[in-house]
Amino acid sequence: MKFELQHTDPRSNARAGKITTDHGVIETPIFMPVGTAGTVKAVHIKELSEDTKAQIILGNTYHLFLRPGLDVIETAGGLHKFNGWNGPLLTDSGGYQVYSLSETRNIKPEGVHFRSHIDGSKHLFSPENVMDTQRVIGADIIMAFDECTPYPCDYDYAKNSMHMTHDWLQRCITRFDNTESKYGYSQSLFPIVQGSVYKDLRQQSADAIAATNREGNAIGGLSVGEPHEIMYEMTELVCGILPKDKPRYLMGVGTPSNILEGISLGVDMFDCVMPTRNGRNGMLFTSEGIINMKNEKWKKDFSPIDPNGVSFVDSQYNKAYLRHLFVSKESLGPMIASLHNIAFYLWLVGEARKHIIAGDFAEWKPMMQKKVENRL
């Protein structure tokens, strides 16, 4: 993997760059649709590549490990061959799922013992087997195994968790560097900064992660319930430490406004389930604000979903029709909404990139933030 920093906004830390992988080029800043179980929910692979212009998608190690299982994915030739996605692919390590399964897991220095949410079967995730698992899945970008601390958590817990994440990282690096890709293309390992909301821990973790000199770096443990101001403060601190010549990935973030703020702080890569999850429930993001598609006010509104035409959906469907689909509980409604929302997120980061290159991102961002936070 290669990263080229192409432009930096003169009045913020926003960056435009290019990541080159064996499965294609990614122009940053970028949003990555989340394909938890090997699919972005309710969206065809062809629609992802052609209609939303997605450049990279995510797979989830925990869910893919449990179902369909590594034997199926390996026999298929990796997740690219299994689901038909030909572009770059990133897998998370399962650390966030381990965090969210607090009732059914036990964290120890050797790894995490947990029970499957599907059938209750017992499993162990260790730094070593998580590297092996992601190798089998076949991601272009593999995430180190970490613990995502909850919010709030006390200082001692956050400190001990951070040190364990750093210990796990060294084991990840050893295993990763002593193994090879299974499918004939290169793979890259990104370590993850932790430290909860404590400045000194975040600084220690960012220093430790930067010192590993991997091909990219991630910021984890945020967007887990802390106020946005604290998330931004931690992100700014960490971005000031992580090397400028490597991509920075803020995990699990977030709303359109969160993403614009993250870009201004120096983040290059984002992911979040919000476009599809909210879309399935009738919430649409547009260039003029947020729409609850089920509201009565749209019943006879035959205008496009987004007046600026951020996706092909806007030329084909109107608000009244989409509302009808949701009210009638037609499955096409969530499909259209999910597709539109992903296209909007990708349009938004694409617009941010244009303004970074033009040199006026700092002026454009607050105007755009005000729009995307507006409820229509």
C-alpha cells in the first residue's frame, strides 16, 4: 500500500491524498461503507461500485468468523471472490464487537474469550489468530487487535487497557510480519490508538503507534458515547502526533457533521453504519439537511430526495413515492434510502476533497455543517 499526500488546506489540517492498493486507488478523504457480514445491507455490489462510487468497503472479522466461517471464505478464495467486490477492502479486528458483547466475554492478557451471539459457542480471539483470520478473509487493510474501552471508564481501567492493546499490537506485528497473504496481493496492518478520553494516555498511545512505522494508523475508542467536543479534542491531539505521510483512520465516525470536523482535524478515512442503519428506518441525509421520510409533510412532495442531485436516486425517485414505500412497508424503501445515504456520504467527502484542493475548505466547512445538521 502507498499513500501520497497531495494537498493540505492552508487554514485547517484538512488533507487530500491518494491510497494505492493492489485492488485499486482510494482518493482521500474517504468514507467507507460498512459491510458487516460481507454485504452492505440492502445494497447490491454493482450499486456500490457504480451508483454510490464507493472506493473501499469494510468487512467485520467477528461476524465473518462466525458466519459463514473461515472455511467457506477460504474455499471461495477470500471475501473479494465470495461477495464479488473487486475494490479495496478493510477488515476490523473484532475488538469493537468484543467491547459490545460485555455480557458474554472475558478479557485476559492472552486474548478475549467470548460466546457467539448466534449459538452460544465458545471462542477465543488472540492477537495471533485475529491476524490469521483477517489474512484468510483477504482484506487489503487489516486492523490490529485492540480493546475498545467504554465511555465513561475510569483512568486506571483506560490505562491498563491501553497497555494491553499495545502488548497485543506487538504480537499482531510479529504474527503479521511472519505470515504472508493467502491470495497473491499485498496486505497492510494498521495499529489503533486508544486511551479513552484522557489526554496523557492518548498522547502515550499515539506516540507508541507512530513508533511502529506501519503503513497507516487508526484512532479507536471514540464515538462510544462521549460528547462530540471531547471526541474532537482527542482526535486533534492524536492527529498532531501521528505521522503526516501516512493515512489516518477515525473508526466508527459518524454523522455528516462529525466527518466534516474530522476532516478539518486531519483525518483521511471514516466508516459508520449510520447511512444504512438510519436509511432503513426512514432517515435520509441530504445536502440541505436531514429528512424523516415517514413524516406526513412529504405525502404530496414530488421533488427529488436531494435538490442537488447527489446520487442517481435523485433523478429517479421523489419524496412522496419514497414516503409511500416506507408507510406501506415495501422493502424497496429501505433499499433506496440506504443507497441514497451512502451516495450522499461519498458525495460529501468528495466535495470536501474538492474544496481542500481549491484551498477554501475552511470557509466551506462551517456553511456545509450548518446545512447537514438542519432538520427539514
